[in-house]
Amino acid sequence: MTALDLLAFNAILAAAILSPGPALLFALRTALADGRGAGVAAGMGLGLVAAGWTLAALLGLEALFVLFPWAYVTLKLAGAAYLLYIAWRMWRAAHAPLAAATRRPRGRAFLDGALINLGNPKSVLFAASVLVVVFPKGLSAHEIALIVGNHMIVEWLFYAGFATLLSGASARRAYLGAKPWIDRAAALLLGALGLKLLLSR
């Protein structure tokens, strides 16, 4: 493995983080609604599990899913159900004033972020396909640890940056002015992603 391999992986990872999906949507909305601390905590949960999926891919978990399809289906259904639950919770609180709405504590934000990424078994399949293309075969334990640690740090830095930007006074004022619409839109998108995961083959 070379430094160029790691740079290529980071470039692909950055594009994946920035692509619209449940992880990014949840992190952005958490930072807007619950503040910087909760946004950073959500990002830490998301990044930890995303790096865990990369480790699973490096250890060959996608082969296990092929051998035991029921494990993949079970995890997929649980993840879809959790996304739908988060969407319902956002929709229900959309018209509540922010002061009256239940603000997500940091521990809950971390757990929600971790569960959202844990419930997406497609992540391990995506990671496996990227890793096969970017890195050579026969990686050592040290190289695997470096890749996984790098993945986690990159995700944490991205989400911490998002949380810092979106928890500023101007972003928060804009969110407060359009809270019902933003929350309902976020709920619909998360619900649609949950249904897509539920119905995908």
C-alpha cells in the first residue's frame, strides 16, 4: 500500500460523505436543530460505524452476506425501520418551537448516528468494491488498521466541520425561520430512503 492509494481512498470517501444520503442529512439536521455539540456527536457515531463497515469489508464480511443472505436481509430491515422511525419523529416535532421541542442530547445523537449507519448493510458492499479497486491484495494487519483509522478520522473531521458551520448564529436563524418546512422535508427524505432500503433487493 502506498500514500497515493490512501489519497485515492480519501478522495472517494469525501465524495461519498458529501453525496445525499441518510448519514449526511441526519448530521446536518442535528447540527441545525440541536447545536454544535450534538452535531459533532452524531458525526462521531456515523464515522465510527462507517469505519467499522470498512473494517468488515477488509475482513471479508461481504462473503458472509453471500453465504447467509438472511443476515443481510435482517440487518437491512432493521435499518430501514430505524430510518422510518427517525423520519416519523422529525415529522411529529416539525411544528413544535425549538425551545419546546425535545433537543437531542449528545449521547443520544451519537447513538442515533451509529444506528443509522449500522442499519445500512449496503455500506459494507460499497466499501468492499472501493477497497478492491484502490488497494492491493494481501494487506497487513498494520495497513488494515491504518485504513480503518484514516477512514474514521476523515469522517469525524468532515462532520465536525459541518456541525461548526451549521451551528453558527446565521445558519441557526435561517433554520428557525423555516423549521417546519425543513423538518418536514428532512423527514420525507429520510422516510423515502428508509423505504428505498426496505424495498431494495
